[in-house]
Amino acid sequence: MEGDIPHYLAGLEVGRGRRDRVNRPLVIALFLLPAAALFFTFVIFPIIQAAYLSLFRWNGLGPLDNFVGFDNFVYMFKHKPFRQALLHNLIIAALSIGVQLPIALGLALLIRGKLPGRILFRAIFFVPYIISESITAVIWSFIFNPRFAASDVINSVLDFVLPFFEPGAWLGDPKKVLIALFVVLSWKFFGLHMILYIAGLQDIPSEIEEAASIDGANDLQTLWFVTIPMLSRTIFTTIYLSVLGSIQQFDLVWLMTEGGPVNASEVLTTYMYRHGFVSFRLGYGSSVAVVLFLICLVFSLVYQKIFMQQQYAGLAD
Amino acid sequence: MRKPTTRVLQYVTVSIVSVIVLGPLYIAVFGGFKESGELVNNPFSLPRVWILDNYRYIIGLGSFWQQLLNSTIVMVGTIFLATFSASLASFVFARMRFKGRDTIFNVFMIGLMFPIMVAILPLYILMRQLGLLNSLFGLILVEAAFQLSGMILIMRGFFRSIPRELEDATYIDGGGPFTFFWRVLLPLSRPALAANAALAMVFSWNLLFLPLLALNDEVFYTLPLGTMQFFGQYTAYWSRLMAFIVLAALPAVIFYLLAERHIVSGLTGGALKG
């Protein structure tokens, strides 16, 4: 009866057969294998191992025989430099959210719409994000060097603009070093947030803002009651990225100040490097890593639960 | 909004910000053409005499080229390995139904919740156990692993948007899942692949902390590590240092100018579309 099947359906039959012959579990396993192997070996396993190693005093070379329970964690939370480092991370995160993000949002609002040359400005503002932290650190170390003319210029400008400003060293002054690092971080990262805001603003239908102004809202009211609420998803995302970004900051701090002067700019990652790796205390370093991991994980889960539910709703489906 | 004074204020503001953004880069680029004394005393002026010695010195420096090569190897290897494994996995997550799929997918998403810097010390210990220290291949494995979560998130979304009919058509034509993946899905997903690759490039090219722990032998140094070393050695020779960092930054900047669209779409797509 084969002759009765139209030729185009004959092809379909062949296709069906092929599809049934495929061993689906095998295909799934093979396709997942490379990613799963990489991910479990290099992302999941190191954290699990660190949790185990964190219970030991271990210099990284000898046998793992000095079990100390949770002593490393007790020591960590009593260790003043650790608490300072945690505080510095919080300060940097707070400054990023309170200063850097509003500036980025303001600029995004300025160069949205039809401002001629906006593409050029957008490109310029984004350049620092592409430049590596190590290069950024070299340039800004030069700029902040108190013996060089560049820092004199900055000091005189600020002295002129800010009434209570005291000119002086930046990276060498424990009171100013965090501000100086924050300036560099903002220089490097505001462009990223600005790009995210611009993308978010593009998704807001212009009719809504126009409707608000037709209803008699002025520009500020439209911004505050319409634009910013509609941008809240993006704003929550940038806050999230800012917090995680400040926790992971190492390169700039280490190259520009090594956490000094006298721990004044120590952050969690430089603390882990100094007290875990440089001083050959890998057991202790592992416990610091576990705490950093838990901080990130708890923050991510809580934050996403509260603020980003809609956005990541797609994650679980 | 359309008042001329508003426009002027807009331009004044963005111009001031542009000066702040470009000023440090200006100091570096032109500083490389100055004597160190002039750079230190007149960082903002154009060079009185244009000196090529600093740039020439760096271009003649074997270690600079070695680091450039190492960075390129690690970057290309990372992109290839991460894109390959992430797209295979994304295919399964996007187009196949099976028990436990969402759980496995969510486990992969843990990688989005903590940055690689947090895990550097445990990674160092693991790499030492596996004999992957002082090896560019070891760096590639780790960097690719940490790119997976973000890539899978972006690619799964993209793969889902490809119409079901195309998949059926492949099977009707006698192809299997791999044919569909390789011949249909990947070629159609070029925008997502490009965005992913662009992000991985920026990540890999700029990474310092991992190479700092994993590489002892200078032969394997990548550019950020080389920059750090050069910074330590030439603190009194600023114009040479500036020439070094300008040449080290050049590939990334050229790449940015060529791939701006992909970088931006990768960042905005990955961060905003869950």
C-alpha cells in the first residue's frame, strides 16, 4: 500500500521514525555533560571543599590534621581588620547606591531621547568599563600621587568648589582613602549602570509620560511619579549589581592601596588574600571564603525574593 | 524640555562628565609621549616634544608580547569552551522536557549569585590539587566555568524564542537533535552568541585576581598581571608605565569600538531579561 501515501507525507513518516529512534536520556546527558562537569568541578566543588577546609588550621602544605572546629570563624568575627573590611564594603556599596547610581540615572535621562550626539556621549561614558582594573589603578595612582601636579589640580578645584575641603593626600589619608577609591570605582562603573538605565528607559512607552504631562504634571512630577516607578525593575537590578560588585572588588584596592594605610581601605577580598593566601593560612582563608560566599548567597536570595521576584519569575518555570 | 537653555545645560553637564571620563585616559595616552618629568609636572598639557622612546621600548619588550599572547590564548579558549558547553546545555534547558530539568537549571543559576572573586582562594586550592597552577589551560577551565551561568541564562531565553516549527522541520527532513542544534539553532542564535562572547572577552581580558594566584611563572603572565608587575618595577618611570598601559588597553578599546553593540546587548539582555 506504500504507493498510496502521497510523497510529502512519506517524508513525514521517515521523520517520525528518526525522532523515535533518538535515545532522549542519552542525548540530554551528553548535551549537559560538558557544562555540568565544568560547573560542578570549578564552581560548586571549591565552595564545598572550602567549607570542609574552614574547619582546620592548615598552612596548605602539610597534612590536614589540625581540626579546630569553628575557631576560624570565631577568630574572624573577633578580628578587628575583618570587621573593618566588612564595614568598608558596606560603605562602598552604600556610596555606590546613594551617589553613583543617581548620577548614572541622571546622565541616562540627559542623553535619552533626541539629544544630538547622544551616541557619542554614550560611547565615551562606557569606555572606562572596558578598561581593565589594573590599568585603571595605574592611571589613578598617578592622578592621586600627592607629589605630582595632577593631584594639586584636583585639590585646588575641590578647594574652590567645596568650602570645607582640606587639600592634601588622598590615598595616604585614612580618612579620605575610601572616598578616593569610590571615585575611581564610580569612574569605571557608572557607564555600565547608565547603559542599563538607557535600555530600561527605552522600554517605557512614551505615551505614558506624555499622558502625564498632558494631565498637568511638570517634568519633575513626571520623572518622580511615572518614569522612575516604571524603571524600578532596572533600578533594582543596578542596586543588586552594585552590591555584588562592591563585595568582589579586589584589583583596584590591592593595586592602589593594598588595603592601607593601616587597614583604612581593607575590603573583604583583600583581607582574604592577605590573611589567607599571603600568610599561608589556607584553612583560615577558606573560612573567609565561606563567609563571603554566604554573604553573597543570602543577599542574592533575600534581595531577589523581595525586589526582583517578577523579573526572575522566569527562572523557575 | 525643548527650551534652548535646557539644551545648553544638558550639553554643559555631559561635556563636564566627558572631560572627567576622558581626562585620565588623556593623561595616559599623551603621557607616553612625554619625558617622565614633564608628565609629572604638566600632566594635562600636550607633549612639548613628542618622544617615541617609551612606546618604542614597550613594543620592543618581549614580555609585553608574551603577555599579549597569553591573554589572547586564555580569552579565546575561555570563549570557545564556555560558548560550546553553555549552548549545548541551553539547548536541553530550552527545548527538551524531562524530570528535574528546572532543578538542574536552578543549580546552574547559583553561579549568578556570587562573583568569582569570592571563590578565588578555594579555586587556588583546587587548581593546585589538579595540577592546574602555572597553566593557561587551567585558567581557561576556571574562567569558562564561571561564564556558564550567565551564558546559559541568555541563551536559553534566545533558544526558546526560535519557533517550534523549525525543529519539527528538521526532524521531518530526517535530522536528529544535534543536527537541529548545529545546523539551525546555532546559526540563528548569532546575536546571542556574539553578546555572550563579547561579555566573556571583557571578563577574561581584564581578570587579575585569579591569574595572580594561579600563575607564578612569568612566562604565563597575562596582561593585567604584567601591568601589575610593570607598575611595581617602574614606579619612577611614569611615562614608560603610561606607554605600557596604553598599549595594553589598546586591544580592548579597539575591540570595544568594533563590538559595542554586542557588549551592550549582552549586558542589557543578560541583566534585565530573566
